[in-house]
Amino acid sequence: MAAIDDDERTRFDEFSNLARARRTSMIVDQEREVPLDLIAELCGLATWAPSHKKTWPWRFAVFTGDGRARLGNTMADEMERIDYGDEIRRAKTRTKYLRTPATLVVGCAPHENEMLHDENRDTVAAGIQNLLLGATALGLASFWSTPAITQPPAVLDLCGFDPDDRLVGMIYLGWAVQECPAPDRPQLPITHITS
Ligand SMILES: Cc1cc2nc3c(=O)[nH]c(=O)nc-3n(C[C@H](O)[C@H](O)[C@H](O)COP(=O)(O)O)c2cc1C
């Protein structure tokens, strides 16, 4: 008997195709807005990631319209304040969040226990992957990037996050207008021990 039946195989293949179809891309339709309720649904998907001790550490803030420039300016001002990066990099930061119709900032709560503090970030990263897969299923292009500084007080405040939260991902979102080639994956590094 096969290890899995036809329905299970079909379901796995569909999921596998979705996971493989997700690409890091910001080649999007600049004119087509991403509805806030869809972004909220994607954030909801993120919360179905596993969370050790049920700490539910994710934080979300959505920037659209002029809010994207405000996010960039706030980030660049923070970089300037702590003398991070050069003038060219800071100037780029001021406009970078305008590259897609929506930018979703995903943050992470701290934890007093060192291991749970690390695990909180793992949970948020797992949540982001859920979100990216959901975006792919909708036809949205997505691009996950890490901010230059992960605890800029003014950005955390703008996002409505707590001062000791940290930023995990700046997620660019927009309607995909082009398929992107997938970078090859290296051979699977699986160790198999049977006795
Ligand atoms: C935490 C994280 C940060 C990333 N930051 C960047 C980035 O700053 N610039 C970039 O071009 N890609 C960034 N990426 C995307 C990777 O470059 C991308 O996943 C990789 O090239 C594989 O392509 P794929 O996502 O289309 O499979 C990031 C991915 C992760 C998980």
C-alpha cells in the first residue's frame, strides 16, 4: 500500500506548488492598491504559526499612500541620529518603501527568558512565511527584507509597537505583474540514521 493516498498526494502537491511559486519580487502594478482587509487576512494567517508558550509575539503595521514615505523618513532620521550608514544609503531609505503599494512592518515582542526571546523571533519568521505563502496564493508579489536597524525608537513608535519590540521584516506587497525565475536550491542536506 502507498504511504499516502491520492487525496493526500494531491493536497501535498498543491501545497508544494504554492511554496515553490513564492518568489522574492517587487515587480508589481504600482497603480493597483492592495486592500487592507486582504493584508489583515494575511496577518491573520501569520498568527497560525507555532508559538512556544503561546507568547504570540508578532506585531503588524501597514503603510500605504503617504504613510510609506513617512516610514522611510522616520527610518532615515533614526539612521542619521545614530550615525548609521552614509548619506546615499539614508537618502535611499527615505524613498524605498514607495516601491510597492503597501509595506507591512512585522515586529516581535521580547521575552525575559533568553531562549524564549530567540524563539519569539523564530515564531515571527514562521508567521511571515505563512503570510508570504498566502500572498502568493492571492497573486501578490512579496519581498521580505530586514531593516538596517531593528530597534529604531521612532519607527517602533510610528508602528504602534512597544519600545522594546524589534523589527523582523519589512514586507513589500503589490499585485504581481511578472513571473520571476526561481533561484536553484542546493541539494538537500539530509542526514539519515537508522541504527
Ligand atoms: C530575513 C530575510 C531578509 C532578506 N533580505 C533581503 C534583502 O535585503 N534584499 C534582497 O534582495 N533579498 C532579501 N531577501 C530575500 C532573499 O534574497 C531571497 O529569499 C533569496 O534570493 C531566494 O529567492 P526566493 O525568495 O525568490 O526563493 C531576504 C530574505 C529573508 C528571509
